[in-house]
Amino acid sequence: MPRFRGGVHPKERKLTASKPIEKARLPEKVVIPLRQHVGAPCEPLVKVGDVVKTGQKIGDSPAKVSAPVHASISGTVSGISSELSPSGEFITCITITSDGKDERVELPPLSPDAPKEALLERIREAGVVGMGGAGFPTHVKLNPPKPVHTLLVNGVECEPYITSDHRLMLEFPQEIAEGTKIAARILGVRRVIVAVEDNKPDAAEKMGEVMRGFAEVKLLKTRYPRGDERHLIRSVLGVEVPAGGLPFDVGVVVQNVATLKAISDALKGRTLVERVVTVTGDVAQPKNLMVRVGTLFSDLLQQCGGATKGPAKLIAGGPMMGVALSGDAPVAKTTGNVLVMGEVKEEPESPCIRCGRCLEVCPMGLMPTLLAKLVRAGRYEDCLSGNILSCDECGCCAYICPSRIPLVHLMREGKLKASALVKR
């Protein structure tokens, strides 16, 4: 089987792999960001004092690349303000105070045999976005500008600690299969492949049962960051997405298993107002929880018995690509994991010893140490020549660096400054 270049194999620490999904308690309030996706942020459709129901659309945008947001509880809009989001940014959010009733509104059911345009419109209206972390609006991704031949279902979940997709495959396999068939019909593909890493053989077996006769299931060797769609395509199909290109350029669309379940739910009339979140790390009772969008991380931490070490640091996502937050933040559609870490002793940075390990593990074939020096020197045009924009910020270079150079931080800074030069 083909393999992607580089990568690392950190300790998996899948503390919650055997823990069934529990339904989180209904939050007393939710804070719902108006941008939980790639593209234009939504404008609020409600005002302070309005009474809303679960599933009601409360934000939308006319932009082509965007997705609406919905109330995840019933109650009263108690605020519209800038709040900390799981991305670490401050984003306009709608705060809803619960009335405890959880009264719902749903869309009418839609047949999977409906016309392609109707299916795409329903997926959009339900607010479905890529739930593996990228957040690309799904109705846009399922309508690529070029024909595609393969739908690749991403059940890899390669980052340490996270098990939300694993549990979804075990507990909601039929819904994932339904969403996969809908996506395949929209795309008109002739091949469907489900990719799962070999540390989840039970999930691969379950996917094989529900996808029999419709899709192939491929068990891949566990290695981070195989779950990135570029590396997944290379691993499964032996094809490399060109620099600056997208998967549809090689005839492929990749969809995460949680996104496919959300597609199935959308046709049944349910908008995207909840998702599975793994709460793990230095916490008394690590769990997989079915959580309403907008639930505060502190609420989840409380439901898991609190932190066992302090002062606790909260990370939205995993230890490799997650964002460390300085305050409380709400669950977004793309939040698959909340990692609790006790006090971490920061190791001081030392000079580069030119060992070359970061070059060996970089899955994009970049030269992280050289790019880091260029960033620190402010030579952003040279960074562009070194393909810094191809960096996917996977964290392999920083993980392997014996000198503890903050390579990912420097890559992010360099990408930001280099992108500004491109836009001029």
C-alpha cells in the first residue's frame, strides 16, 4: 500500500476508546459563534430578547461559501457579543439562556432520491460543515467544479487522545452509511473507500458490515498525520494532490464520518445542533459526550468530574494541532475534542543542532528549520519560495525537535505574513 512521506507516531493515549457516548446534560446557556466554518461569517437573524427553539436558524449569510447556524437549545436570546471561540479568536456570538423545555423545530424529511440540487440545499439549510476540524461548508464541497471519481470516507482519527469518530463508527454506523450513500449519489462517483487506522479494528469491522457491497474498507497503519486529506489520498490511492491544489484536482472528495452522519440527520429534518466531543486528559472521568453546540468547555469539564491536576490548561482539539485557550470557550461544530492538561513544564529553547529530524518527519517535504530562520529574519518573500504556504501545521516538526524550537508557531506567523504579500 502507498504511504505518505514523513509523519510521527506519538503515544496514542486513547483513554476513552472503550467508553460509549453519553448524552451531556442540557446546558443552562449556550454561546453560539456566528462563524463555525470556512468562509463568510453569518449575520444574526435574531435580536436580544427573542424567544427561539432548538433547531431554529439564528444566523446566515448570502455568501456562496458559508453555512447557517442554529439555536441548540430553546430559550431567550440574552446577548450578541464578541466572545472567545475554540479557534482562539474572538468572534461574534449569540448567547441563549435555556428555558429548560428544549422545544424543537425541524425541517420536513427529504428523500435520498430527491434531485441533487434539493439535497445540496437541504445540507446547506441544516448547517452541515466538515466536522473533522476544517469546517468547510459541505454543500460546497459536494459540488466541486470538476468531475470526481472517488469518495474517500475519513475514519482515521490519527491524533492522540481523540476518540469521538471512533465511537461514532461503533454506535452510529448505519447513519454514517446512509450519509455516505447520499454524498456518493450527489457526487456521481464510481468508487467509495472507507479509511480506518489499524488501532480501531472494531470500527473497521463495523464499517465493513454496513458498507458491504457499496464501499471498500481499507485498514491503514497508524501514523500521524495520516488523517489529513492530502496524506490520506496519498496513503490510499497513491496519488499526490498538487501544491496549491485541492483533492478534486485528482478526482477525489474526502468526507469525515461525523459529517456523513450529519448529512443523514439533515435529510431526516435535523439541523446540526449537537456533536460528539471527547473530553479527556487530566480529568477525573474522561468521556465521549453528545454535546449541544455552544456548550461551554467549563460545563463539560464539570460533567467529567473536573481537572485532576492544576492549574489546568484547556486545549480545543488534540495535543498536536489543538489550540490552547486562555479562557472559557464554547463547543463549535468542528470541536471533536477538549483536552485537559495539568501544569506543563515548558522546556527552554536551545540552538538548532542541525540534526535534520524535522525534515525527515515533515509530510509536506518542507525545510522547517530554514523556514523558521527566514521567518525570524522577516524574509517572507523567501518563505514563499520555500513553499511555506504548503505547511499544514501538523506539528510533527515541533514534536520531534530536540532543541524545542517553536517551529509550528513560526510556521503560522510566516504563513500569515507571506499570505499578506500574496494578496497585495
